[in-house]
Amino acid sequence: VKFKSSYHQQQYFYKANLEVSVWQAMYPKGVVIGSNSYASFPPDSGSRNKMYVGYGNLYFFFDRANITKAFEPNRELSSTETSYATIYSGGKSDSYYESTTTVGFDYNQGSGSNDNDEYYEHNPYNWKAEMANHDFTDGWDLPPNCEQEGETFFGIPLSQRSDSKLLSTNSFQDQFDFEYLTDRNFTYMQSFGTNHGWLVGETLGNGAGSIVDKDTAHIPIFFTGTTNPDMGGMSLDNLIKIGKKIDFGTLYIKPAFVFQDDDGSIKLQFEADANSALGYLYSNLCKMIGISWNYETPYNDLELYTNCAMHAAGDRAEYGCGPENGNSGGFCPQMTLAYRVSFQSEEHAAAYLDRCNNYVDYWRSLYPSGVAVGTSKFCKDGGCLALFLNRYDVFYVFKPELGGSWVEFMGGSVAPTISPAPTHEGGCDNPHNMHLDKCFRKKHKRKASQVAWDSLGAVGQLSIFLIAFMSSTLAISIFLARAKRRRKDGESYLGFLIRDVQGRKKKKRKKLRKKIGNGKLDEDLLSDGEENARTVPARPGRSSMKMTRNAKSIRSKSKSKRVKDDDSKSVKSLSQSKSRTRSKSRARTKGSSDEVDEVNSTKPFRSRSRSGTSAKSIRSKSKSKHVKDDSDLKSVKSSRSRSKSTRTKGSSDEADEVNSTK
């Protein structure tokens, strides 16, 4: 703990020890600790093992956060013990606070202090840019004008079993399994130097007494510190505005090696390429919200700044970790596996690091160009940036290339935005920008067919292959069966195929000619002339007979109107035709039906509308040869139509003569 000054240090210790003096006055002979509430032991058993807590119990702590067993005392409290144990809950503590105004013991000579007051005093000018490698909670000095520490930072989440409740998913990536980098059975290591265990997550069933920690795997990129503006920090909403303003490329990461730093912490180092999208992001964060240092000041269009960032405004990615720098900056993408680890010996430490780096080499061969981490439920396209409230909780997520950002806490969300982001002038045409992911994808754009094929996946590609194979085998089987039936003696399969194809083309042309006909469809179906009339064979059936009767009656009515205007000669012929037709109708029933069928068979099928008319003219000419002019022909038609109406019931064969003209 660092204090603002020696004065602040003295004020704190006096206030804290004054509270202790009140407790000493309140409990001169000590007090029995307990409660009147109920609890479950172990805590994850819920209401099954809920029991009365009581007073004076002995507890077994699995770790500092979990009590798994409570042992009750062998007797109840006395009345005096109960009165002291319930002073706070009974509201009797006010008198002790009023009466205790001084500290009755010397607190300046604490154990281990060695009268070294400078150890407690914070010196802001001891802060260096290299301290950006460390979290605030590591106990490092705060920057100048920053009066409060905080854990907020921008980073890449790597947890697979996060306990955070701010997001709907607890897994942020499925590309790396850090379980292979731990030593849970203490094969190589001896102890942890802090009350933290493996920061990638510990298991409860590993063994009693082991340090259990939650999965907080992440890569911190830029520490922003406290979100209290009154203490020199930047508010949370302003941090979100800054994050939405930066147009960064997809963040690819590639493991480099596992090592133990000077503080004894085990870390996984990632490649720190200053020319990558990750380096571009770090440099721009320093330019926009880094603290003023060495005559360098930050700048952004929103004019939002902080005094608590652990990075200088003049820092750049090329100053940090990587092959092109002197290790003097804060650009060190690292993930801490455990704090202050002690090994059983140097040989054990070397063996552990060798085992870890062998697995890192496997990751490097698996992702030779790095990988953009993500899952199907979190950052589907990979390479996202997250705003952490602390190392446990991811609060806000930003997609690369201003593809949008979102927050799931309290059900909020933000619509995506689009904007260009060149590093150098000229955009992607400038060779200096070709390292950006956006320009690389633009230059090496994949074909649409290849993208569509890859999008099908293994199952879809296999399905298409099977369908194509089955279709081809079916076509071959049909061809062989057809050739077996129709192939000539000595004819090859190729010759049969050519002949079969040519034969089908000829058949199609013949069918086309039949459909086209003689081109006389434009003629009037009710014209008076019968020279060009064509007949078709009628289809037998009751519906055809009904349609024939209707057509006959319609023609009779329409033509009888025209007959009225003819001269007396036409009328006389009409009467003569009627008498002849009626006298011979029954005798001619069978013969006329056969004659009409013979005539219909000589005409195409499509001329149904005129077949009946043609048959009528043939019979009329054979029976009344003296009728020669147009008026006589009309008379014959009318007479036959009336005679047919009288014999329709007795002649089913004659009903098939004529089809409807409608």
C-alpha cells in the first residue's frame, strides 16, 4: 500500500487505530464471534445443508473464499457472553464511540516496519513508462495527478470458464486451452507467493488446501485506471466513446514463449509486432488518452483525457516488446498464468518451462500467421477488443474496423458504424499500409465460388459430391438399359448414343410441324363457306353428346334467322327438304353415322369445330342433288339440323358426328 504523503499515512493509521480502541473498550475480555443467521456448509450445497450458525464455532476454510465445514462448541453461551456478543446487533455501541476519543497504545512501532516511513509514502515521480507492463493491483506507483487506483483496461479476453455475470456467455475463445500450461499436481512448483492460484482457473476437486482461483485469462493492452473523474480518471461512458472512435484491424495474436519474470510470475508472451493491427491499436490509444509525459501530450477530437492511464502519450508500439524495439515501452502483450511462483529447484523450473514451450511450439505451427480469437457466441468473426471493469468482468466489446460494439449488461446495445482508417496517406494504395488486415484482405480477395464452397463445410461438400455421384450413376444406368433394348446388332454404344440423339431431334421437329398445322386458325369458325372446312374424329362420350345437342340448337337458331330474309324459293326448298328428311330420318340413322365416321377419319383432329358441318354438306348433296346455289345449301343445313334434333335420342352414333364450335 502506498500513501499520498507521510501526513496521509499518519491520518490513516490514527483513524484505523481509533476504531480498534473502541473495540477494546467494548470488549475488554474479548468477545465470542457468531451470528443468529443460517448458512450452508459447503456453500454450493444450497438449502440442503442449511444450518443455524450460532456463536463460538470453529470453521474449516477450503480457501479464503469458501468455508466447507462448521464445528459447534460443546456448550451454550452464558448470559454475560451473550450480552457482549450482541452489543452491535442490539444497538448498544453508540456509548462506546462517544466515550473513546484517544488511542491508548503505540501504533507507530508496528511489526516489520523497521521505522522505514518512506516505504509507505507514494512518490508519483517514481513512475516510469516501463510500469505500463504491470497491473495497478500489483502495488506499483500511480502516475502524477492520479489520486486513486483502478482496474479498468482495454484488452483481449481469453477465458473459457469465466464467472462474470455481465455477458450471456462464459467462454470468449476456443482456440487455446491453457490447461496444458498449469502444474496442478505440484510436480515442478513448490508454492504460490500470493493468495492467488492459477489465473486461468483452478478446480475445486484438485485437493484440500490448494489455492482456488477463477478463470481470468486475458491479454491487457492499455490500462486506463480509475473511472472516477474527481480522482483524475476517466468516466466509463467516455472510455466507451474513445473505444468506438478507434478504427483498428482484426486483432491477431500468436504465442511466442512462456517465461518467469523478475517478480517470479509465470507469463505467456505473445508476439508484439509493431506493424500489426495490435500495434496500431496500442499506438493510437497512447496518442489519444495516454498521460502527459516528457513534454508529450495526448489529443483526440472528443477532448476526453485521463491522468490515471499507465501509458505515456509519447509511447509507441515500436518502443515495447518485439524484435524491432529496445524494450523500453509499454507494448507487451502478455498473459499472466500465476503470481510469484516458487519451484522445487532450478532443474524443476527448467523442466516446467521446457514442457510449456513445447506446447507453445505446437500452437505456433497450428497458427503460423496468428489467430483472431472468438467463439460462435462471442465475437463470431474474431479479433475483438474488450473493455474490462476488472480482470473478472468484460463490460463492453468493440468489433474491428468499426464493425460495431455492444454491451449486454442491463440489456443495452449500440448500433454498428463504418468509417475508413488509413495509417498512412493513400489508403491501401500506399505500400506502408499493406500490413493492415483491411488492405491485406482487399489485395488477396478470395473468389466468390471458393468462399461459397468453403461456407458449405465438410458436411455440405460431402452432400454435393454424393448427389453428383448418384446422378451420374443413375444417368449411366438409364443409358445402358435403353441401349440394351434398342441397340442394333454390332452397333457400338457410342454409335447408338449418336443415333439416339439425332432420332430424338427429328421426332421433335415432326411434333412441331403437327402442332403448327396448315396455318388456317385465323379463319372465321362460323363462316358461310364450307370449302375449307376440316373434320376431326369425334370422341365418344355423354359430355360430347350434350355439347353436340347444344351446338346444333345454337347453329339452328342462328341460321334460321338468316333464312327468313331469303326469297320464296328458299322457303319452298326448305319445306321440301324437311319432308324428305323426316321421312327418311329413321331409315338413315345407322348409315349416316357410318358415313360421318368415315369422313371424320380423313381430317386432322384439331378441326373439331367444323367436322359436323362437313358431314352435313356431304349427306345433303347425296340426297338433294338439285340444290346447287348458296341459298339451297343454307336450306339443307337448316333442314338437317332440325331433323337431327328429332332423332338425337335414338342415335348415339350420329351424336358423335359433330363437336362444339365454341
